[in-house]
Amino acid sequence: MRYSPTLVDHFLNPRNAGLMRDPDGVGEDEYVGCGDLARFFLRVQHDRAVEVRFQTYGCGPTIAAASAASELCRGRTVDDLCQLKAEEVEGALEWLPEDRKHSAEIVAGALRAAARDHLSRGRRGV
Amino acid sequence: MNRVYLDHNASTPVHPEVLAEMLPYFAEVFGNPSSIHAFGREARDGLDRARERVARFLRVSPQEIVFTSGGTESDNFAVKGLAYARGTGHLITSKVEHHAVLRTCQALEAQGFDVTYVGVDAYGMVDPDDVRRAIRSDTIAISLMHANSEVGTLQPITAIGQVAREHGVPLHVDAVQTFGKIPLDVDALGIDALSFSSHKIYGPKGVAGLYVRKGTRMVAIQHGGEHERRRRAGTENVAGVVGLGKAVDVRARDMHAEAEGLTALRSRLIDGVVGPVPDVRLSGHPVERLPGTASFLFRHVESESIVLGLDLKGIGVSAGSACTAGNVEPSHVLVAMGVPLDWAMGAVRCSLGRTTTAEDIDYVIECVEPLVRKLRQVMPVGAA
């Protein structure tokens, strides 16, 4: 099968989709090749992401990757999120076809950007 | 789970009558039609009968039909064959052609030919006057599609044929999407060469044809044996050609009644999608369009996510923009029509066929609205 059952589940039932009011960090990443976009919002308490929300514009795997990553990252430290790798996001979906690897890349990139944004705000919400 | 196939412009299932007629040509009638013994003659008979069927359908002479391996080969053959026959000069085509014509024209440009790509209006229709204005003293061919596969718009071929005739320029028409679906009269339309395909009309894949009007200056682009009156070298796909011949016969019998039913189902689909779903519109011409094609533009939703969502409901449709290896561009057809990017990226084509039912259409309508609503909830603009 082209897509894993986990990916299909996240695509059909995206978790944590939508905007966040007054987030403690916002980050975005776009894949220039295809215009896919991911935007993440973090609520941070005691240096940990206690709430993660997202918006995406893109194909099914990008939506699924964002949803899976939103669950993957909740509870983790901001410093940890600054190091988030695309491979870990892909792992949360079991696998991605070769031509959809960019879905995990932009999701990881957006989450790293959101974590960095939080740090640049002087760790408000710590 | 329901399974609904609405991608008939991509391909169609082989009609049972077609399959039955093809089957003996795999193991029983297996000779090479170029062989002079009985085994070969039997295969040749099958080939000849198919050629006669196609010729009768188009009301042309069997000698004017050349069998090929697919619509792409037919288009290559026509465009290059017309160009190479002159060796130099200017061709006219449009910006909304299938890549089989567009990229062939680009290849010819690289070889020194000049090409004019005429534009289209917001419905994807070529203005015959634009073709007239593009004609030069060194114009050697015009190549235009009869109907656009993506948006379904029918081109005003009669008027364009008149322009071509007035100027003595041969006209090639890519009729892959119309052959066997709507009436085609090559004389009335002023067509000198016409590409058609088998698998769009319930025949097998890997076989197609090109009508070439007698006297048209065209050279072969594939060389080898003496097949197809020295116009297309290579042993013919006999079983495939037999299937194409039968498919054409079935279309001649069923085409008119089916077109009526398809038009009604298409309207049912359009009414069920445009209206209940916000920010969606039909692309292509509202009236001058293929009977079974309805293409939609969903604003602010990425088309592949709609295709995947419907696929998971058992529905097969096609995306107007395809993301391949991380590269996606809106369809060149929609760009030529001037469709803004936020609409063009959400293009989805539904193409109905002979087995499509009202229940199928109602199921698709039932699935589309909640899917698009859900997708818009995660997409930035929709959620903002």
C-alpha cells in the first residue's frame, strides 16, 4: 500500500488542527517545490510544549504528518523540539513514499521554527 | 465499501464484447499479419476487419487509417510527420494541448521549426480568429485538440478547419477524448489527420490510430518493415487492433444513447457539488463540453488531498495538479485559462462512463462536501 494505515488515520482524523489564541511560539515552513505549507503553534509551560496545534496546506501526507507530529511533540522540551528531525516525524507515520518525504521535512521545519520563535521571545510561558 | 470510478478520461474498462472478440487473437490466431501463410492471413483478416470498422465509423477509406501504439504515438506521428514532410516552417497549436502535442512541438522548436501557441479564453476555448491571425506564409501545420481532457471544453474545430482550408494548411486534430463519444465527421470538420485511442472507449490499452487524409504530405517517424503501408513500421498489435475495431463498433451502436444519459448524470453531479459546497466552481465551458466530464475547482484546498480523501471512500477521480517528487505546478490548461492559483491548485476532474449510475453520483456528492469541509479546517485560509 502506498500509505500506511497510521497515515490514513491521521489524514482522515487530524488531531490538534486549527488556530491557537496567543501562542507562545509560532513557526512555519514551506516546501518551495510544491507550495506545501505547515504552520505550528505552541503553548509552553515549564519549558515544555503542553499544547501543539497546526494548520497545513498540502497533500494528504502533509496533513497526516502535521497531525502525527502534533501528538509526537506534546510534552517535549522546547530545546528538544529545536532539534526535531524529519525522520522522527516520518517514523510516526510508519513510512512515507519517496516522493512524499518533503511532508515530514516541512512539518519538522515548522515545529523547529515554532520552538525557536518561543526561545526568541525570551521563553515567555516558562 | 462502495467503489465508484469517475476517471474515464484517463482510461476505461474493456467492454465484455470487446474482450470476447480479442481473446482468440492471443493464442489461436497468433500469426504475424505480414506472413503470407494461412496463420498470417488469418491475423491479417482480423486487422483488415478492424481497419474497415474504424474507417466506416469515420466515413473514410480504410487506407487512410494507420494503427499505432497509443494516442501519444499518434500525436507524435501526426505533428512530426507533417513537419518533417516539409523540413522547415511554422506550426500552430494551442497552450492547452495534451503534452503529447505540446512537448512534440517543443522538440520541433529545438530542431529549428517555429511554433505559435495560441491562447484560450476563460473556458479553455481557442478563438478561430487567433488561429487565422497566427497563420504565416510558411505555416505548415495546425494541431489542435477536439476536447480538452482536463476541463472537457470542446474546441470550435469546424471554424478552425475552415481557416485551415482557406489557407491550405493541413489540420491535425487530437480527438483522443472525443472519438467514440460524440459524432465526428472529418470532412465536415476539415480535418486532415486525426488521433484516436482505444482505451478511452472501452478498448484495450496499447493501441490507437491516426487517420491521415489521402494526399496529405506526411512522412513516417518510425522506420523498419513495410507495415501499415510503410507509414508505421512494426508488427501490428493484432489482438489490440481487433479490440479497437470492436470497441468502435460498440461505440457506433451505443454512443448517442449513452451521451444523453451521461449529460444528465454530469448535470446531477455539477448541481450536487456546486452549491452545497462553498467556494467551488465548474471549470471549462458550461455547454460546449464532453458529455461525461465535470471538472471542479475547490478554492483553498489542495487537489491531491481531495483525491486521497475520495480514494479512501472508494471513489476514483483525478487531480488537476499532481505533486511529483516534491514539484507541483497548477495544470498548464488552467494557467492558460487564467484561473487564479488559489483555485487552480484545487482542481479535481470527474469523468463519467457507460456504467456510471445515479447512485454513484449521489454517493460522490454525499462524500465531497464533508471531505472538503474537513480539509478546509486544517488548511490555513479555510481555518483563518
